[in-house]
Amino acid sequence: MRRITQLLVLVGVIAVAATGGTARAGGGLLGGLIGGNCGSTQQVFAHWQDYAGYYFASNGGFESGTTGWNVSGPAALAGANDPYDLSGPGDTSLTLGRGGTASINVCYGLTYPGVRFFVAGQGGNATVHVRVVARSLLGVLSVLDGGTFTTGSAWAPSPKISTLFSALAAPLGTKTMQLQFTVESGTAQIDDLYVDPFLLKS
């Protein structure tokens, strides 16, 4: 509780400084501390009763191969797209076998981002584990657990994954944010990654 209070007080002090007489300089500092400026968002998951605003991650549909992604382990591009074409028509997704990992840097807001994407198990169920790796302005590294879920063989939106309840364990002033997807069992196909930068309620 003490840490939460300290964090809220510090963010409040910075916000006041950023909007005061030195707003121009303070605004840059505030942006570095709480993030944001992630671009426009849309309610792309409204069909699934999720009305939060999401932005499409850069190359989140793998239409440019693995550009912007770090991929390791059993992984390959697949000539299959999620049938909803959420980000527009496409014909590519990423297949990850057991132990395969894919990671990408994303923009974020005041808290840690909420993430959703399309996923399907290839030939059966697949279990996917999501982590968030944060590096602070001081270079301190923090790995937050976003959780694990199991998907069936049909394309479907992932659960909304976040690290909201772990956010206070991370260093204040996070400068970079990386999402890591690891397949723990089966083979998973991933497509159309979207991010809710401010973790708004759906």
C-alpha cells in the first residue's frame, strides 16, 4: 500500500510540473515516464463485447514477414490469415511450435498495455504464455507475467492479456516495452496483434 501511495504521489507531482510554467520541458519528461502518443485507436473487438480502444501493432499481421519481430525456436510464416481480416485483407500469419518465441516492442500508456490478437491451434489445442519485458529510464529490467491460455483449433481472439496487477512491481519511468509470446504446448498460429495502450476497461 505504501508503494502504491508513493507512486501515485510521484506521478501527480510530475503531472503538475509538466502542466505548469515549464510545460514544454516537463511535457517531455512526463511523456518518458508515463508513455502514450501511440496513435489513434479503434474498437476493433466490439463484435466480442470488448469496447476498449486498440491500435494495430506495427506489422502485427506479419504481412511484412517478421520485420520488427524477434523470432526464435520452431517458427515459420504461414500462408493463412485469421478469417475476420481485422486489420484488413491479408494472407500471412506466424506459426510457433512448442518452445517457439516471438517478441515485439510496442507503445504504451500510463499503465501496462492490454493486448489481444487472433490465435488458433494447428491440429489441436495450443498453450500460449505472454510476458511483458520493461526497461526503465535507468536501465532496470523487469519481466512481468501476462498469463497463459489455451486455444482450440479454430481462429478466435485471445483473452485480453495484461499485467495491470503486476505493474507496480516494475520500475517507474519505463522507456521500452516488449511483448513476448511463447508456445508451451502444441503449435499455435498468431495473427493481427492489437494493443490497448492505456489498459481501458472493455
